[in-house]
Amino acid sequence: MPELPDVEVFRRYLDATALHQTIAGLDASDDRLVAGETPRALAEYLRGHHFERSYRHGKHLFAALETGRWLEWHFGMTGYFAYHKDQEEVPEEGHVRFLLENGAQLLFLDQRKLGHVAALDDLDAYLAELGLGIDALDPELDEATFRSLAEGRRGQVKCWLMDQSTMAGIGNVYSDEILFHAGIHPRQPLEALTDEGLDRLHRHLRSVLEAAIEAGVDPEKMPSDFLVPLREEREADCPRCGEALTKIKACGRRARVCPRCQPGPD
């Protein structure tokens, strides 16, 4: 599922391709890919307007129209953007196509159809309705704020990192990566972490997410000590110490762990 770094890369792609381009039309291969109204109604509203700026919160991407309304993309499990400078053929299923007056098209592709596009009147109200916590890369998420979010919380640290009501944007892949770099086992009880451990976790949270974005979330361009390029391999060694990585279950999800770099909780 696309996580914060993926969606930030999508945001930058949107900015580089379709921002400020006048929308000529829209079509969708399946009405379920457009939430809240029909694709025809959304097309009629969008026609002649343009996206003025983009905004990301956690795993959600938004674009402001000059009318004051917003468009939201949620990428489900497999969604992504593709921009074509001409009217190339598109897949028969799993797309919403934004036709632009310059002759190009922006495709929102989601073959599994678990994502959506939706028009919003009030972005702040929508975010409140979703119950999302602070964005994991928000500048206001400093060490003190990070510690305060952990106060009184119990359970595995991996679960806490993935709790979207606490911090928005981190999922299974990047919670593993952050914990690996911080030297913390995914099953470590959150309440057992010291202030030093929380500060170290906060520091690596930012560095990991920023490095993934800088690499364009391309595993081949990730730093050499990242786990992401090794996740799909049946057997792999720790890129730091050479110990065989193990697969465990944590928070009901598959996790990759280095038993030497991330000793398990007592």
C-alpha cells in the first residue's frame, strides 16, 4: 500500500505535470473510482478549472482548485499516476483520466479499484472526519511532541508507528525500516522505551522517510543499508551486520528484522 514517501513522490509528480493545466474533461472506467458523485458530474464541475497547489497529509493527496474546492486522491493498495503528453491508449479498467487542454492526460491508475478520487468542499473538516494524527513529516513533530504522543500509550512500538490517528503516513514497510535503523525490535513495548530511545526513533523516522523520498521510492536508488530492496527476497542478510534477516509477525503484519541489530524484548 502506498505510504507517505510514495504519496509525496506522487505529489511532486502531480506538481511537475498537471499543476496549473486547464482541465478539459474526465472519464472513469468504473464509477466506484469516483467517490461522492458520478464521474460525469465531477467532469462537469472540473471542466475549465485547474489545480493551483497540492497538499499531502499522511497517505492522502489533495489538490486545490482555483474555485476553493479540493480534489482528493486515495491510492488504495496499488494506485499511482501516469502523465502522457498525448492521448495514448489507456487500460480498459482501473483508471480515472483527466484530459487537459494542452492535449495531455493525467491518469490515476488503480487496477484493484481500492482507491478513489473525490471532490471536497472543506479540507479541514474532511481531515477531522478521517481522524488523522499529525503528518509524520510535519515540521511541528519535534522530539518533545513525539514523546508526548507516546505518553500513556501501551502495546508494540510497530503498532504505534502505524496508528494513523497518532501519526499519519507510516505503514508496514516504513515502520520496519524506521525500527531497523533505530535498532528497536518491532514487538518492543512502547512503554518500555526511554526518552533516549524515543528521540532515536524520532530521528530515524525523519531520516528514513526523507531518504526514501529522495530516492523516488525506487528500491534500486535507496541507500545501501536499507531493508526495502530486500523485502521480497526469500532469504536476505542484514545490510549492516551480515546476520540473516528473519521474518516475524508483529501487529498482525509481516515484518523483517535483524536479530543482531534489533534484539527482541525481554
